[in-house]
Amino acid sequence: MDQGWYHIGGLNLVTAFAMGVGTFACRAGGYWLFSRFKPSPGLQATLSYIPGCLFVSYVAPAVVDGGPKAWIGATVALATMKLTGSMIWPIFTGTAAAWAVWALST
Amino acid sequence: MQPPPVTFSREGFTRGLKASPALVLGGVPFGIVTGLTAQAHGLSLAEATLMSFFAFAGSAQLLALGVWTTPVNFLPVNLTALTVNLRFLLMGPLLAPWLDTLRGWRRWLSLFFMIDHNWALSLKEMQAGRNDAAYLIGSGIPIWVAWVLLTMAGHVLGSVVAAPPGHPVYFAALSVFIALLIPMWRGRSDLLPWIGAAAVAFGVSRLLPGTTWHIVAGALSGGLFGALRDRFRKPA
């Protein structure tokens, strides 16, 4: 990094703060709003599908475009999660597998 | 049977505190990876720390940092984070039996400290008939403190390692989201929405390369598709 650790860029600060405001709006807003009226079944269903679809939308193009290291890393991470049921191990095994493929191919 | 009245006491706070170490421990690699990703995307240590301090939103921050450019692309970054956080809209109302009884700062501070893990634990407390609403803040504070410190640790680690962009160490962030797919999977009804989301995400990523609109577009279209499909599907 060419900047000091204490550097605070105006726009970065605004973005980080806006993220805080947005996150709190979701945490508090759902409680506030839906204690006044019940969400329609359609809205409830849409919101319940969004988290899974969101992660798929992030992961799928990134893995496909990432080449062999991403394909193998992804497979290993998925298998590790399935086997261990813990969020900790896939981070290590997936990264290690991607790293190994990358090291062998460069 | 009438559940016991809701309290907000030191005992409840302490019960929450005692439940938190396991959650803190589970979050260690997650926090480190988030700090590492922040460093790789050009945030200073101070900026990364402030972000974790304000937002306290694990997966939202990590995903948003993954698409963060220098200078920062304000709208896509915040829209990505917001989409990850939409799930909170449905989580808050389930805590209403506690929150409704709280006044002023207690209610809103409780909501600030609501994350997936202590939300689930709080629901279990309710089911067990333990109605002390201070549990949520008690279990949230240590996780929040740890989250800020771990972000810092990850950032420092990133500066020390100083891996070039594209280095496989940054695959760690993607690994988190790949692994999250397993607990996210709720069964076969998710299959078509997920395929739809992936297809839309692909299309948009080709149409608008180098941007992050494909994430939001895939998420929203998958969500709408799932809801419409459920609506028109014959009840089993």
C-alpha cells in the first residue's frame, strides 16, 4: 500500500458509513415495517429466495471464469463443507486446492 | 401455557455473553478473510476497521469488498451489501415478542447486534421459555468486538503477505461463499430459482463485464422467479 494505515479517503468513509446505515435499515426496518402490516406471501417468498440466489449469482460466474484453479478449489470447498458441516475448513481446503493448481500450472 | 413475561436483566445479558465464545471462534477465519480482502481492494486499515465497526455485517461486507474498486464504486458496492442484508427484513419480526416490550435505545441497540447466529439462539431461548431480551445484546457485543479486531488482523496479515492481485490466496473469499451454498440449500424447491439466478448472472456479467450488476440482477430475478413459481404451482 502506498498510503498509511490511518489514511481515510472521503468517499471510502462515506461508502463504509452508508453500508452501516443500509445494514441497520434492514435489521431495524423489517421489524418496524412488518410489525405494522404483514408482508404478503409473495414478498415473503421473494425475500426468502434472495439469499441463496444472491450467493449463486456471485459464485457461478466467478468460478466459471476463474479457470481450473477455481473449478478445483470450488469442488474441494463444497466437498469439505458437506463432510465437516463447519464453515472453517472449506476456507482452508478450498484455498489450498486453488493454490496447488495455480502453483502446478505456473 | 402462558410464557413468562419478558425481562431485560443483567442475568440475560450474562447468559448471552456466555453463549458468544463459540460464535466468536467460528467467525475467526471469516473476519480474517474479510480484512485480507479489504486490504487487497485498497482500503486502509482505518477504513476497513470503520466499515466493520459501522456495518457489522459479515457476508455483506465480504461480498461488497469483493467488488470494491479504487476509487470506490459507491452504488454497486452498497447495492450488493444491501441485497445480502435483505434477509434481515424477515428476521427482525420474529423477535417481536422481545422487541415489542423494549423501549428506546434497548430496542434499536438489540437490532444493531442482531446477526444470523444470535438471532437463531434467541429464538431457541424464546422456545425454551427463557424470555430475557438482554440475551441478544449480551451475545452480540463480543461478536461485534471480535469482528472489528479480526478485520484489523486480516488487514495487517494482507499487508505483510502483500500477494499480487489474482493470487490464489484471495480465493479464500470465494471459498466462503461456495461453502455457504451448502447450508443455504433448503431443498429441491431451490433448484430452479438457483439455476435461473445463475443464468441471469452469467448473461449480465457478459453484457456488463467488469461490473457487479450481475450479482444483484441474479439475486432479484431468482427471488422473483421462485416466488412466482410457488404462486402458480399446484398445491401438493
